[in-house]
Amino acid sequence: MRRAFVRIAACVCLGAGLAATAWARDLDCSDPDRKLKDVLRELSAEFSSPGPAADPASKQRDERLTDALTDELASRATSDGLAIGRLDFLRRAFVALDLGAVSEDENSLVFNFNPGKGTEKSGQFSPRIIVHQAALYGPLDDEIDTLDETIREASRDALDKGLGDLDDVEYVLRYTPHSQLPTADARIKDVQRLATQYYDKTPKEMDFLGWLQQEESSINDALPQESRNPFPGNIPMGDICGNADAKNALQLLVNDLGLKIAAANELLRKRLEVVGFFRLADLIDGEPRFLFNGSTRQRADAAGPDETTLSVTWQIGAVSYRGARRYAEKKLGKAELDVTSVDAYFETHGRLADSLPLFSFVGEYSRVSSFQIAIPGVVDEFRTEPTHKLTAKLAAGCYLGAGHDTRLDLTASYDDVKDDTTLLDRFVAELSWTQQLGASFAKIAGGPEFVATLVYANKPEFRGAVDEDLGLRAGIKWSVGKKKDGATK
């Protein structure tokens, strides 16, 4: 949730930056009676404040952004290079129909659907589809390794060639109960009230309206004496478009407008951060909540068996809205939160508030269906029996420092697989260090983060693939530039 709040503020700046670079254009002189102030008001609305379109100008701006994104995605090749394959067609259609957002990982393509309207009355359903890059099922690949070398590679290649774009697709549905949604009660209104208080106390030294008025006067001065208006905002566009100097002055203003608004929005974002505005997102992020997830992974041919998973997650943070309310009531004697009590609450928690610890518990049940397939060159079919697994997982994470650029996450999971004695009593723990990279390093690394993970398992075969061995059971793995999936956020 905190990331969502930060993203909202960042989008303001991003939208303005896009406007400055992409929307410098010729003036619209089709309506000679239109007033200069109306033109500038519409342009200002286009360049700033993305989000729900409350007026025609905002709607047009959002449509242009959507079109630009659709064109950009449609022009890219897919991760597997199949530019005219079924997967690429699905991606184009999904974005063009505004069904949601598409994100691309190293080995998968994720379609995040927009939640259906009106679902918040019974809770929120968040569906997504993950198209995994189809690969040979692990145990099947291991079985092929045991074959005679004269047929091993031929068998593997034959099965590999039979894999298609959509032979490993996962359908995921997350359900958040109505009581767990931040909009379900008075919390959201309270946070909005606090947000207004923080905004009101934020310095606003950049006089954007004053700058516009000065520019209007400059355009007025560019007109002949007989055409000047004592109220520059009321100059009709016919007078401006009919005079080369005035038209050029307005064109320069339009070209500078995006940069000016981008600077104003960036300054406002920084000042909101200084006064503590984004701490409100931390309060919501730390609220205790339940999440329910269900998924079914459907594979075909040599990609492996189908798999179904059901899980429930409980999360809580070290700081929360409820904690702030209790602090205000018991320590300060206030019936409701205000800026002063929120600031005092975070000051009391000190480093705990800066590191934003988040704890979660996950209980999971999964079932893998039986699987059988003929291996070319081998008489007997490869078979696996269905398995059922119960998993308990504990996780804790925190930031190191107030900048939130460095994070530590510890997870510990225990599996009980009823139908496979080789997987009984499996325990795996991982300690991950995530470092946000600066712009220059991210460009070199090909991504925004460096992630190093220390892995421990009670049996070496449960540890998974690592980059370095540390003894028999521990290992370390790392990646540079790869963004971790925030599925529990």
C-alpha cells in the first residue's frame, strides 16, 4: 500500500515529464473567439494531475497516455522472440482493450486484470494470468539424464520441440475480504483528512499561477498597441494567431509549460515527503489483514502435470493506523488523529518506524496431479503419482535506514508432503538483501535492484539452485537488475 501511495505522487511527476517531451505541438487556432486563459487552463489540466478524469481535457490526456503505452507495447518483440506468435497477439489485445496491465519477467508474462467494478461490497477479487515460458518438467528432465547418451539429446530435443507458447499457464485469483479493504470503513476518510492537513502545512513557494499571468502579459505586449487587452487572459485566440510575434510567444509558453509543471510537481513531492505526508501510507501498509489466494497451473505435453494451490496469508506491520489511533487516545488524550499525533507516534517508534518491519504467516495447500508421457526412444512411459502438500511459511522484512533503499527479508517454510517420502519434513530458510540501484548502476545492470539471498535447507537437495556452495546445506545466490515480485503487497 505504501508503494501505491508513492506511485500516485510519482505519476504526477512522470506524467508532466512525458508531456514536456512528447506534447509540444502547434497551437490550435480553429476557434478565434476562444480566450487565452481558457487555452492555458486546458493545457495545464493536460500536463498535470493524472488519475480519474474529471473533465474532458483530463480524459483526453489519459486516452493519449493509454494510446502511447499500447503503441509502445505493440511495437516490442516478446521475450521469446515470437513477434507474430499467439502470445504476442494476446498481449496486444489485452492492453488495447484496457483489461489491465502487462508486466514481463525473465521467464514469464503476467496479465494483471483490473478488479471488477462493485466487487468491494463483498470483498475485492484481483485476477491475473501468468504465462510461463514452457520448459521440460524437472523430474522428466532428470529422468532423461539417466538415459543412454546415444538417445539422450535426441529424446530431449523431440520433447522440447513439442512445447508451445501456452503450454504452461497459471491462473491466479486473490480475494481480500471487505473488512480488510482500506476503503471498507472510516480509515480511508480519516487518512484523506490527514492528507489534507499535511498538504496545507506544505510550503508552496513556486507561484505557478503568477508565472502564467506574467506570460500572459508578455503575449499581450507582443500585440500591436491597438490590439492589447487590459485583461491579458481575455485576449481572443484570433488576435494571437493573427500576429506572428504573439503567436510565437504563446508557442514558446506551450513548449515550456510541461517542464514548468514537472518542476512544480517534483518540488511539491519532495516537500510532501519532508513534512511526513508519505507516512500515512506506512500506517495503512502496517494494518493487520488477511488475504486469500487460489491458483491453478495448467501444463501440457512435456511441461509437466497440472497443479492447484490454495493459501491464506495474515500480515501485520510494526506501525499501523490502529496503533496510531490507540497512541493518540491513550497517550495524548485525543479522540481522533491529527498531524501532530501522527508525527508524535512515529517519533516515539523511532528506528522501528523508519525500518517499517512487516510480518506475515502463510498457510498453503497444494495438489499436483498425476503425470505420464512417452519419451521418444524409450519403451516405458514416464509416470508420476499425484501428491498433496501442506506448507507453513513465516516471513519478516524491514528496511535499513530511512531512505528505504536497502531491505532485509527472512523467510522460513516447512513442507509436509503426504505422498512422497523423499519430500517429508522439508525445511528451507532464506535471508535476502535487496539494494535499490542508482540510475547509472541500474542502466549497467539492466534493472533497478541487486538481490543476494542466503539459503539454508535441512537437506541439501531441498536447497535449490545456488551460485555458490557454503558447506553441504547452505548456499548463496544473487541477481543484478532483476525486480522481485511483490505478490503479497
